[in-house]
Amino acid sequence: MSHYKTLILSILALLMASCTSQPLNIEVYETSESGNKLTQLNEFPSAKDTVRIALRPDSSFQEITGFGGSFTESSAYLLNELSNENRERIIEAYFGESGARYSLTRTHMNSSDFSLGNYSYAPVEGDTALEHFSIDEDRDDIIPMIKDAMAVSEDGFKIISSPWTAPPWMKDNKAWKGGKLLPEYYDTWALFFSRYLKAYKAEGIDIWGITVENEPLGNGENWESMHYTPEEMNDFVANHLGPTLENQGHDVVLLGYDQNRDHLKEWVDVMYGDEKAASYFDGIAIHWYASTYEVFPEALQYAHKAAPNKYLIQTEATADADVPVWQDDEWYWSKEATDWGWDWAPDEQKYLHPKYVPVFRYARDIIGTLNNWVDGWVDWNMVLNRQGGPNWANNWCLAPVIVDEEADEVYFTPLYYTMSHFSRYIRPGAKRIGFETDETDLLLTAAKNPDGSIAVVFLNQSEEAKGVELDLDGRSTAFAIQGKALQTVIIPPNN
């Protein structure tokens, strides 16, 4: 009997040894200055230094809502100007299974700066019952673009809608720019949201979420805007918008604030400090324009702690103030781009707005915000032209896809592949997981997908390749990431 017992123990020991000696199976996809574009790698460069990283899937954080970009009139107009072949190519690249698989998007109610001009769905002054409400302005461009995206998206995607301003006749300054909503129109403006949601639903488009106002602190009155204090927004939501949406039977996510992170704490305190308003707010929306590099981790942590079960979504980000560089990948990997603050920020804030590498700006921000409880990250325009428009306010920006509409040519910039590293591989419902490392230069975030796979996204901003030793539950594997590169590592389920 002891012989059999010894034999069994020996077999078990051999089995355990074989299990622990098996390497961790991974798939590696890289985008790099050297030319990789979401390229699957099987061979890796040599590296002087090795970073050791241990994944901790038992330590989980926020659930991921999604990643994506925005359906603006400018982007939709440009798609209409292209050949059907290139239109379909771009839609597939963003929403199809072979592309970025965008899962969280945004669009604008009424016009924005990235429209061809000013317009409102409620243009008739004094129409408090909104009898003349119409979304006809969107029927030639935004609605067809959304429907085309829906047709190729296998998993579907969520849409957040935001107004830049109420029609001027509802405002105290009677203008598209600046001013405030007159209190006598609070109920009409709340009804406007309901009419919009119903009109889009009638088109077969369900709007998942809304923000109360894009940039309630204003934009220097350079394009459409409407101002709220935190207290004013609470009043509108608690006593008008929230009850209207509830009474009209709308099941829609309602997000407050919708501007830069540097004022986040102030808005969190007011929004969630009012019990009635807080009951209607499902979360908070943020933008990144307060700084090129500063993630404001303390503010993000503060927002999460104040409402751990509510959404914290970045609804807008773009490399602004630059005209896109055409067919030149190297520029997107070089420290030549600037943002609005490079010229306009006060002296005491100049340090927040240095020149930056566009690819790094996107990747650093997504990694940094995810690691501080943000659950969704939405880029601004999906498509712009070589001028960085069209934009009626001459507010030029970059986009991941640039087109020459006259020549019917398309340029997928490195920013497109940067977004894809997150949107394609970290899927809605994923849970961000913990990791341990002593490395500070190699940035990373990790998430476990609903199918059990784990995605780890690395950013190497240095010129030199870095070796990586990745450990999961005692199994490990070694590889390397090139200098100036972004890498997504997939650990398949049941590895």
C-alpha cells in the first residue's frame, strides 16, 4: 500500500511541477514609432533592463463602460463627401470586428463648434410646448452615420448626448455663445431632452446617456455655450429635468458637470451634497483640457470616493489648437504638438501645457485615468479634414482619422491605433485589476474581460526597448516592448 501511495505522490509532484513550469500564454499587439500598427508580435527586441510585473486579478476595481469617439456633424458631413468605399472603410475601422470596436460614443444636441453652422431643434421663439421641435438637421448626416455604425457593430455601442446650448430665445443674452438659461424656460428645456430622446428612438437609435450641459463653465464664448453654477445645475436637474425624464418614462443615464478635472472636487461636493439632485445624477462627466499631462489623480479619487457606485466618464478629449499633419506618422510620435494653453494659459499654469507627443498624450491619459477610477473614455471627432475641421468657429483640432474629401483620400493616424489598443481589447463589463511593479517609467493598466481574458496595455515613452517579465498566479512569460511604443498583451481565458 505504501508503494502505491509513494507512486501517487510522485505522479502528483510531477504534475504540479509541469504546471508551474508551463509559461504564460500571451498575444502581443504593438504600435510603435518604428512602424508597427497594432501588429501582432512573435519576436521581440533585446533590452538592457527588465521590468517585473505581477498581475493581481483578485484585486479588482471599476467596471469598464467603454471607449470610443463622437458622432459630430463635421465628421458625418465628411463621410458624406467621400466615396462609398472609403465611407464604409472608416465605419468598419471604428465599429467593425476587424477594427477598433468602439463601444462608447457621444454626439451633440443642437449644434456645436464642430457643426457647419448654428442650429437648434427648437428654432421657433416662444414655442414653449415645442410643437415645432424637429431633428431634421441630423437626418442627412449624424443619423445616417450612427445607423451605419450600428449596422457593422456586432456588440453594439452606447451613445451619450450633450447640448452645447439651448436655443438663444431661451437664454438671458439671446445669443448662441455664453449666457444662462432663463428660469421661465427650465421646464421647456427639460421637455426638450425628452423630445430629443423620443425622436431618436423613433429613428431606431436608443440614447444611453445624456449630460446636462457641455462645459457649463463656458469656453471663452468662442462657440456655442451656456453657463451653470453647480447649484443652478442641481436646481435644474432636481426640480425640472430629472422629474420630466422620470414622468416621461425615459430610462437614461444622467451625467453632471461635463468639463475639466481641475474643478471636479467643487462640482462633486455640490452635486452629491444635495440629496434630491444626487438621486437623479447617475455619475459625472469630465474633460481633459485643463492640462496636457496632469491627470489630476486626487480629484478623480475624490470623485470616486464621494460616489463609488456612480459613473465617472471622460466624455471629451482631443489634441486641440493644431492643424492635422497629413500622411506623416513621425509627427504624431514627435514632441511638436501644442494645445490651447501653450499660448493662452496664464503664466502660473503654463507648466500644465508643455509641448507633447500626440500618441503619448492619448495613451498616458487613458492609462492614468483608468488607474484612478474612470470607467469610460470618449475621444472627440472621429473624422476631420486636413484643416482640422470643418468648424464654423475655426477651432481646429486633430482626429484619429483625417481625410482629404476633395481627393477622396483617407489617413489613419497613429492616434487611431492608440485608441484601438484600448477599445478593441478592453471590452464593456471588464473589471480593472491590480498589479505590482517597482517600475515607474513603463506605464500600464490591466483589466479582466467578461470572457475571462486579461488585457494589459503598456506605454514605453523612452527611446530604449524594455524587457518585461509578466507573472500571473505563479506562471510567467518574458517579452519586450520597443522604445516609443504602445503594446496590448492579451492573456487568453483559461490560460
